[in-house]
Amino acid sequence: MGTSGESRFVLSRCSDLVRRLGVVLGIISLQIAPTHGQQARSGLQKRPVTVRDVITMTRLGLPDAELSGPLGESGVTFSPDREKFIVVLKKGNLERNTNEYSVLLYRTDRVLSSPRPELLFTLSSSSNREAVRDIRWLGDSETLAFIGESPKEIPQVYEFGLVDKHLSRVTAHPTPVVAFDVSADGKTILFEADPAPRQCVNLSGDVEASIAITTETVSELLDCGDPEFHATSAEGEQLFLLRKPGGEVQIPVREDVLYAAPSMPQLSLSPNGRFALVAACPRTVPVWWSEYDYAQLQKAFTSDRRRKGEAFLVAEYLLLETDHEELRPLFNSPAASPPRDVVWAPDSSSLFLSGVRLPLDSSVEQREREARARHTYVVEVKFPATKIVEITSRNLRVKGWNPADQQLLLRAPEQWGEPSKQTVAYAKENSEWKEVPPGVRKGADLLRVAIDEGPDSPQKLYATDPKTGRKVLLFDLNPQFSELDFGSVQVITWKATDGHEVQGGLFLPAGYEPGKRYPLVIQTHGFLSGKFYIDGPWSSAFVAQPLAGKGIVVVQVGYSVSHDDQQYVNTPAEAPREMAAYEGLIDSLDHGGLIDRDHVGIIGFSRTVYKVAYTLTHSKYRFAAATLADGIDGGYYEYLLFHVENDLLLNGGPPFGRTLHLWLDNSPEFSMDKVQAPVRLEAYGPASALGKWNWFSGLSLLGKPVDFVYLPHGTHLLNKPAERMASQQGNVDWFCFWLKGEEDGDSRKREQYARWEGLRGMIARAE
């Protein structure tokens, strides 16, 4: 995830469009009895969950954005011969302010009888990046390749040999490597790297006394020179080819921008290293692309406010023939957004892609042209002639290749956060692709290794015996959890005040007492009913179990039971609908005798900053405290600074002329005088701080209690342990102070509580 303010705002705008919806599993019980787990704990001396437990727990070594992804994600990578597999784990080290990554090896033939892993190596990262990323096997099943880094180093491509247990750095590039792929024999490596950091505007000494602002953004001016710089969509990444033995060669990209966004698989190199698929964003596109029935592309054409030289955030596929070191368009059409999975035939003779939009050539008949405009396709690209063969127009994603039966394996898309278990197979019959029964898998291919988890069940890695169905525990990610007094979690549904039903997760306080009314903190921005959340779906601001450990009820708000949220996104109805969900939750828990509605707090993060801000300024319900952490607010100031396109849609038009009155009515920014709750603002990075300044300044001028916490090097999803502690522990302290009147006795927090006592005095004087 990029560190620039621009990247953070892109994520804030887009994250709700790709969120995965939960499945309704239960109705809230208004008389909640002690759970079996609580009864079992009653005789044991356990302690409540703390923020330190959250940060130092072991997690899968996936990017933070993927930890809230599909259920059952195992993080397991099998070797090509299926005789072994690896698992990458991650945990925070608060003392060193690093994240430690460990790579474990299991032998497939021993895993069901003696499931003890071998620790291959560990690496630590002191930056906001992963210490081990994009790990994969080479064709010999004895070598691993990945992007790695150590403290005070920048990411490079590494290899680790299982035979000699040797870890070696393959690249020595002067800027961070952000994406890569490697041939099966390890001799050809294609990688993307950041360009050199921008130079800051310097008005001192021997430079010009002024600078003309033309296409620069506020984010670029504030973030320039950042040691963790990440390229913007105007600059793009640089592409390099490295052959062993030998040095790296830069591949010219010309008009396209290589944009290493988490949603895009940037590079895919053929097993023999001769060809590569590269996802890029074009700076210019043909007018006839507008004929595709593709909402994101239509939006790009109808509301194009890009700066000069900036790329469309719509991908296209480029083909690289490594012998010629030259890129060219593969289809001359937009790719799916995000681009779909990529699979190569083992002999590199074919490339299989899903989500392909076929070209609308003038030579194509009208009926076929209309079909191509409506559908995406699964296709085979045959080499070396790059002949394109259509396989199917069904909405399927490429999953893998079955060499034994010469079958292409596909799967249906995810549904509400649940990965599809259906496998569809296609095989060639007389040069045509036809659906066939999937081949029967044998031996190690049947071994299933997956994470088991649930709302009340921490993550554990299991292997399932393909013959008997017996499950074997391979690894308990956090055995120390047996010493902690977790609050019980229940999947609940409730009716919003506008009538629609919503699902979420209810975290009861540790040592819950039926009949007692508790303070409530509402956490927003998603919930999957099969996930274990110790803090929430994201690593910034949310602290579910630590708050439960302080005697506070927490609800993680999910999505509508009817799964119709998408139709309200980016409309003026989005925030009122979400506000109705918060209000209905308070009513439901209050009527059930579970909460004290005079002691309710709420946390907004990313996109839900806007929804919570709207609620604070438009709801008749009173909140005792709130946090707005690093996200969009739907405001005029934000729109002028960052050109947030969604602000126009959320407010019904531009903030000028005949639609200005809509902003005055809808935008939370113009109703700050109605805020009653003390507000904690969290800003991550310079651009984020500037974006929050309107709330800090506005509430201050109105005499409203506001606290502003700035993390200068924080990323949108906080990663460094110290920054997570500042945000997450800060929120535990904040809500305990306002909802329970409690202060932490730590002497290092005296200044914090002195500030907050001043805010409390401000409220008393106003009353």
C-alpha cells in the first residue's frame, strides 16, 4: 500500500466498492446468557486482552488488506511437486518497532503423522512494508524467491535454497522493488521498482526563490522526499529485466504507467522466461473504449479530471518478449478491474486469462461486437504467434492448470466473502475448448491445508486427511491466547431505523453480567461472520477485544442482510442509510437491556469517516465520544485539496452554482456546529493531516472538544507497532475516559489526560 496521501485517498474512495459481504447466521438475543466459554473460564485466572496482545499476536504473513479477505485463507504455498509447502507468519515486536516474518516448511508426506514445521528463516521490517512478500517456488521445488527486506534496508528480490539453507539477495537496485516474477529455472527475473524519490520544494540558499505550481498535487508537495516513497499514477513504476549471470536492463514503458496498486497483479513471467504479461494503466485510450459496458471506464470518460500525464486507473495488458526487451499491447482493450488471475501452461505454450475484454475491431460483425461490449471472456493466448482463442464468456476466474488431464481449472467468483468451492474444468476437443468433468485428484493433491477460525475461535492451521476426512492440527498461531479472557462474540442482526436489516458482530465484555447495562462502542467498515477479529477488520483505530476487556460492549457493523448496499454507494443516500444502521443498533441493544444509550461511542475509519461524520452532524441520537481516523469526509475543503471524485456523487453535484445548497445540507463539514461528541482525529502522513485540518480548526473555532493525533509516517493501514499502539491504545484510553470516566495510571500519559480534562472542562463551561 502506497505511503503517499494520494494513494491513501484512492484506497479510501475505492475500498467500499470491493468490500465483501457477510452471511446472516443469527438474530440478536435480547437476554444474553453466559456462554460456554465464559463458564469454562470461570475457574481460571485469566487477564483481559490488551492492545499489546493485538499487536504482538501471530498472523498470516499476508498484506494487511488481505487479512480481512475471503474466509479460509490459509497463506499456504505448495511446491510444484506437491511434496512440501510453506507458511509465512507475521508478528509485531513493540520493543524494536519492527514486524517479524517467519517462513515455515512442512513435508506433505509427514504432515498427517508428525506435523512439526521446520523454520527456514526469519526477516524483520522496520518500514511500513512487508519483510517477506510475494513468495513463490522455483521449478526445482527446492528454491524460494520473494521480495524481502531487513531493518534500514529497501526491498529487493531474494532467494532461499532448501538444500544449503542459504539466503541470498538477487537484486541490488537503488530503489525499492515493488513487484516481481521469476522463470521456473530462476535465471530470468522481471521486476518493477520505484523511480527515484521526488525532490522537495526548497526555497532556501542556492535554489530558485519560487516554484510554479502546474500539475503538482498537494500530496506530492507534502510527501516529496519520503524515504518510503511510492510512485503515483502520474509517474509510475520502472520495469527491469535481469538475467543470470548478468546485470539488469531497464525496459522502456513509453506512454503507459506501471502502477503497483495492491489490486493489480503487475507481472507474470512465463515458466521459460521468454514472455511476460504486464498490467499497466494507459495515459490515453481510444474513444471506442467507451463502447464497453464497463462502469469504471464509463466514469473515466464522463468525468475525466486527471492531471496532465496522469494515467487512467483502468488497466490494460502489455506483452513483453524478453529477447527483444520491448512491450506492446496484448489486446488493445481494457482489462477487468482488477485484472483477473493469470495461469501459464507448464511448457509456456499458452497463457490463460479471465476477465478479458476482446477488442471491438471494425472487422467484427455487429452482433459479435455488441456481445464483446457486454461480456468478459476466459481466453487462451497461444505462443509464439500470440493467437487469441476464446474459451468461454461465463463469469469464471482462472484457478490453475491440471497437467495430468490437460485441463484448465476455473472457479466462480466469491459471494459475500465466501470463496467459491465449485471447480469448473475445460479441455480441448478437436481444437475447441469445451467444459468437461474435473479430473480426479490423487494423493497429495487432495490434501487440504486451511485456516480454521470463527468469531469466537482464533486462527489455527489444519490439514485434512484426503482418505478419512480426519483433521490434524498443524499450527496454533497464538497458543498464548489460552491465558487471555476474551469477550464472547456473537453474530447478530438488527433493524435499522429506515427498516433495512443489518448484520454485525457483538463483542460482550469479559466477565459479562446479564442484566447490567454497559457502555457501547460502534466500530464500522465491515464484518464477515466467519472471521476472528481481535481488533476489527483493519489494523487502524479498531480495538474490539481490548475495549471488551475494559467492560465495554463493542459491535462491528457489517452489511445489509439483503446485500443491496452497493446501489447506495456514491449517492446522497449512502450516509443516511448507514446512519440509520447505527441508530437502529443503539435502539436494539437499548431495548434489550444491554447498553446505556447515554454512553455510546463510535469509530469511523477510511470511507466510514464520512458516514460517522454525517451521523455526528445529522443524527438526533447523542454520542458520548467519537474517532475519525484517516479517511474521506465528503467536504468542500477536501474536494478542493484532493479532487475526491466521490465527494461530488455523495453531495449531489459540484459545490458551486445550483448544487451548492446540496453541500450545505449534506456535507458534514458545513454542520460542525451540530457536533455534540468529543472528537478524536487521527491523521496518517502529511496529506492526511492537511485533510483533517478543517475538522480540527472548525471544531476548535466553535468551541467544541477535539483532539488531533498525527502520525507523520503512518500508512492508511497502520503497520509499524509503535504507530499501531499510538492509534489503538489511544482509542482504548479515549473511550474509557469519555464512556467510563477512567484514566490509565501510566505516568507517561499525564499530558494526554491533561488535554482531555481540558476538553471536559470545555463541555462543562458550555453547559
